[in-house]
Amino acid sequence: MKLRSLIFMLVIVILLPLQRAASQDDTSPEWMLAFNPVTSRLVVFEPQADTANIMLDETLAEGTRLWQVWRIGPHDFLAQTSDADRETYSTLWLSDDGLHDVSALFDWTGWESEPEPVLFEQGRLVMIASRNFPYPILYIMDLPNQQVQTFPAVDYISPRLSSDGSKIRFVAPLPDTEDQWEIMEYDLASGEATPLNLLQLTSSAMPLVNSDPFGDVWLRRGVEGNPPELIGIDGSVRTLEPPPTGSLPRFINIWHDRILATDLLCEADCMAYTQPLNGTEWTTYPMPIMLTGIIYGFVGDRLVVTDADERLYLATPDSPPQPLGYLSEGPNYRLTPGFTWSPDLRFVVFGDAPTFPTTVHVYAVETNQILLSGETESPNIVATYTTGGITLDLREETHFYRHADGQTFNLPPLDQSLRYGGAQVLPDGGIVFGVENHDVGLYQIRYFDPRTDDGPSMMLDGVTLRSVSPMRQP
């Protein structure tokens, strides 16, 4: 099987911040995953300063290959494995109560499109196969009980977790119909999906809806000449009035707690507007650029957009868009949005040029600052965002930014026979990084505190850090 990188080719993509805060303390490090491809040893551990608190230590079958690994929770991973000949594939769920084989729920060779995890709550994993025709397929998998339910869905109307964490909301056809679309509410306790009978849309009008991060308010765009409406889960309806400068633009969407309306495919004098979900006043953003491609959203009153050349801009109500750098044809073209943006959309990675070599930056949208920069000749770039800081891995070198004091630094140099196997900043400000040499079978995890004069210390021997993908952001 060929593992495919995810490349978003949608004309418009809206990225939302995390739907619900993790239950763990913000100062508690997420568990990390390590592997040895020679011995097939798999380790999950909690980093604590310069020590590793091992939570799981398993040796898989000889020759096991570890392919895709997703982090689906602070203490949970979903791992795709195969035998040495890639004839048999398995799926493992690693959690705080051990390793579970959930292969019965997955058919990596039979699916028309490989699904991606988008939400995990109370043992229920929600995955979307976005490239199925004619509609994407949404899977709700009960991992502990090895059960799965499937629903046709709308790709970018990703499932929403209610604010109390008890229900999943998404848009799908009504039972026993193919053209009557409705908001479905899936109860995590009972495992039942119930239509709310609020949208009352036919397939010819889809996809014409979007919602806030919790699925409490849904935007029903204009149908058959009617103006757009905000539909509340409580049954309330509010018609959107146009901005004072003219009619409502064609593109309207919800971003977190605001409405975003923009002109698209205009060549000059474009406009963008925002309005709070709980208000009626529009804020205007002049856009003297052609707005096409991707519109990302806000941090504070800062709107991030791209033009026809895939160049990234920062816009505010009081000033023209400020060019930042290149996104789509640059260093993040082969990366998922989880790598390009931080989950809370406060940080983004972009390059100075649309081709390589180029200088790559990590940019803080909220403060309009460049936090990290480095030159690279390779598009294989990974940015990792943790509570402790930001890691920018450029292959040639690895750069770090520490949130606690705003300091930047690099890893110490290694012997030429070794190479790094991944790294990240811990909440205490220290660095955990992997070291490996396949030729001699050396795999280690080390800890480094740049605030001291001490060199790196050994944290784990016999394994090295494994690259882990975040869940796709809704």
C-alpha cells in the first residue's frame, strides 16, 4: 500500500481552533511515542525533566513496520503497522490502559479513501474519508467495544463536539433518504444519532452550511434567493443583514465565534467583513489584492488570507494587507494544516520564496513577530507545537522557541555518524530529542536543558522518537 501525504486542494479552507480543551493540566507534558525499527520495540512514555516515566513497553512481532501514527489524545495514539512484507496491515490503539488491536474496525486496503481522525472523546474515534464519491464518509468508531457506525457527510463540515463533551454534531442525510440533509446529534452515552430537524435542506442546496466549533450555531447560506440565516440548536433563527457598504459577498462562513464574509475572484478593491455571532455590527477589511485560494481566519482582529499567487497576507481593519511570505508552493505544500498552523492558529509557518532553497519562518499572528527562522533546501519541514514551545525541524538543523521566556536556540551538534530522530520542547523548557544511527543499530532519546551548561543526558536507550501526526483540524 502506498501511504499518501495529505494535500488540501479545496478552493477555500477554514481552520478552526481546538474544539475543546484537553482535560489534562496545561503544564503536564503529553505522552510521547518511541520505536526501534530493528527490534520492533514500541515505548510510550511521559517525559519528566530528564527522566522518562514509561507507560507502555511492548515488543511487536519481528519485522513489524510502523507506518502512520496519529496523536488522538494527550495519552492516546492510533498506529498503523504492517508485517515486513507489507502483506498484512494492523491498527493499534495505545492508551493509558495498554495496547489494543483494533484492526477489525479498519480496512486500509479496501477503503476507497483512507480516513483521517478528526475527533476523539470517551473512547469514540471520529474519522472522515474525505475523497469518497459522491460524499465523504464519516465513521464513528467505538474503540473499546470494537463497533463502528458510518454516515455520509460533508467534507469541510467536520463533526463538532458539544461544549459539555456529551454529543457529536454533524451534517448528514436523514435516515432512509439520500437528498434530505439535516444536523445529526450523536449521543456518546447511548451511541444513537438523532436528526434535529433544523436545516431542512435538500442535496441540491449542499454544501451550504457551516457551524461554530461546538455545533451550537449553524449558518444556512442563501437558498433559492433567500438571505443567509443563523440557526441555533435551540431553534432560534436570525437573518444576516448586509454590511453598510453594500450587499453580502458570495462567500460567507463561520470562524469560531464570528462570521466571515469576503469577495472572491475580484481583481481589485476586494472587501472582507466580520461580525460576532452574538452581534450585528460588521467590521470592514479593505483588500486591494485578488482573494483566491485559502482564507484562514483570525487571531484578535488580525485576518490571514492568501492571494492568487498563494502568498500569505496579514490584514487588519486599519491598514492594508501586509505580505508575509509564500505558503502553498513553499515549505508547507506537502504538510497538513496541523503542521502548518498551531492548533489554536496563533502561529503559522511560511517561506520567503515559492521555491527552494528558501528561508522558513515561524510567525506569531497575534503579536506580528517572527519567532524562528532558518534556511532549508528541502520541503520536508515539520513544525511541532507544544505547551512548552515550538520546534521547527528543517532537516539541516532544528530550531526551538520557548514560550516561558521567549528564548530561541538550536540543538547541540552531534557526532557526524549520528542524526536526530525528532525533538520537542517540554513544559519545563527542556528539550527531548531522538538520536539514531541505523548502520550500527543505535537508537536513543536524550534530554537537553539549554538554560544550563550541562550537556545532553540519556533519557531512554534502545528506541528513538517517532514522528506523530496530529488529528486533522476541523
